[in-house]
Amino acid sequence: MNARLLKNRAVVILVVALALVMGIGAGWRGATALGQAAVVNSSTSQVEIASTATAVSEQGAAFALQSQLISVYKASSPSVVTITSITTVASRFMGIAPQEQEGTGSGFVYDRAGHIVTNFHVVEGAQKLTVTFVSGKTYEATVVGTDSSNDLAVIHVDAGADLPDPLPLADSSLLEVGQFVVAIGNPFGLGQALTTGVVSAVNRVIDSPQDNRFIGEAIQTDAAINPGNSGGPMLDLNGRVVGVNSQIISPSGANAGVGFAIPSNTVQRVVPGLIAKGSYVHPWLGVQLVSLTADSAQMLRDAGMTLPVDDGLLVAEVVAGGPAAKAGIKGATRFVREGMNQIPVDGDVLTAINGQPIRKFADLTVYLENETAAGDKVELTLLRGGQELKITVTLGEMPQDGA
């Protein structure tokens, strides 16, 4: 029995020993598991800390941008004005007298002499103009100069000491797609408002208020521009004018995220002339042109014209005594009738100016406006009888009627 007891004790001791070993093993495994859990928790904390830091950083950037927008508005808005125009509109019905019509637009103070820049279409045909500052003070304004080709105008107010500081102009050629911009103006006549967006595109070509003219290097933006914003400034985040808000593309007539501004470099080129002389001198070739297409080029070939290109500008007419005529450029001498129209089937075809290709009328007008001035010499590449020629022309001054 004693031996049995001893044996049982040995078994018990063995079992206890195994249990201890297993327990120790379990304990170590548990310790390892706890250690792993601690590592995971530590890692999670680091991720959470990093995420929090990122959120704080993004929030800080958002508040910094917000503060900058507020600063731009506070500094610039006193120099942005509401322009009210009164025009007389003839009635479409017999016996009814012409009616006065009121319109509103925007503008901004250009200099300390009281000149205000706006769009030509804001003041076009106005019999009376008034300017209202953000302070609520209103002054009568007079038109100093207009340029319908570039949709720019300068008006003047005698505000004395109440005149706000002029807004500085930036170099619009330095704008980049994605750059933040703000627009300040008077949308729908509601009063002054700010909208924000980015530069969506640069160097756009848009229609001019003047027939058969184009505005080049226009700035496209998604900042909301609505009726009444016309003539107001587009500003960078430093509060400098980068453009003059001018047009929108919209099926509804309200903002659709595609707006255009006339670049500040055009303002710097045109406005001094408007102030000094009331008008801007545009370079002039003195020709009437027809844009070629593949179809019209083929029609000319069918009519017997030697034409190795499918695009370019056909010289339909040369103005007598004009720059092109003096340089020896030739217009059409032969025409065919198509319906009620006379179609020129010969004449020189312009294909390049100073080495820059000309494929449509906008190419030529934009190049002349942005790269040349009256009195400059330009080299025109043209086709005559299918042969390429280069002719130098001294540009003249466009007549005031734009012909």
C-alpha cells in the first residue's frame, strides 16, 4: 500500500509537473499573445495619430484658404462697383413710344483719377450711367472710351475722397490651369457677391461683341459667373486682377460652370488707349476673307482653281489703298453664283503669318490683336495659282467702323 501510495504520489507529482509545464507554456503563449496585442494596439495608435495629424493638417489648410478668401474679399470689394445703365428701347408695336430699360453690370476702380474698367456690352447704348460703391454711395458716370472688339470699356466718376483704391493688375500670361481664382460682381442685381473656382483653361478664343471678331487668350473658369457679373474682376488669391469677367456658356442663361474672362494683359494693352484717345487702334490688313473648309476647297477646285490645301483664308476682296493692296496681295476676280450668293473662285489664299499657320479667320485676328500693332511689318505666306509666295505687309490702323 505504501508503494502504491508512493506510485500514486509520483503520478500526482508527474501530473502536477506536466500541468506546471503546460501552464508555463500556456503562460508564455499568453504572454506572447498579449505582447502581440500590445504591438497591434501600439501600431493602431500610430495610425490613428497619423490620421488625426493629416485631418488636422487638411483642416488647417482649409481654414488658411478660407482666411485668404475672406482677406481678398475685404481688401478688394470696396473697389468693385455696380454699374446701372439706362437705355432707350424702341417698341415693336406701332404707336407705342420708346421705353427706358435698366440694366446692371459690374466694374472695378482702375486708377486714382476715377477711371473704372468694365465690359463694352455693359455700357453699350447707354443714355445714362450710375456707379454704386459697396458703401452705398452712388455717382453719375461718363463713358471715356470703348473697344467692342475686346469687349472693354472705361467710364469715369468724380468721387473725390470717396474713391476706393485701384485694384492692381497681374500678369495673366503666368496663370496656370488649376489655380484658384475668385470673381466679385453684382449677379442678377442682387448686390455684391463673391464666387470661387479655378482656372479651367487658358488661351481660349471667344466671340467678340463686334461681328466677325474674336477675343484671344481668354481665361476659362468654373467660378460662378452670372448676368450682372459682367465687367467685374477675376482675382487671384493675392487680390490682383487676372481678368475681366465677360461671358458664359449656358443653355439656361445662368452659370453652368463655363465662364470666360478677358485677360488682364489685354486690359493693360487696351485701356491706356481708351483713356488717352477714347478708342484702341487695331492693326489692319485691309482685306475681306473667306475661311476655307474641305468642302469649299473642293468646290473651288471643281470651278477650276488650283488649290493644294483644304484650309486657309481666301482673299475675296482687297481694300483699295489699304495695306494688303499696297503690298500686292490680290483678291478674287472670278465668281460663281450659288443661290443668292456670289462665291469667289480665285484670289490669293493666306496660309501663315510670320510662320504661324492660319487655318481659320480666328487664327488671323487673334494673332494680329495679341502679337502685332499698327505700323508693324508682318510676313504673309500665301498661295497664288497653286504656288507659295511670301509677301511683307506693313499693317495699318483699322477704320473706326471696323471695315
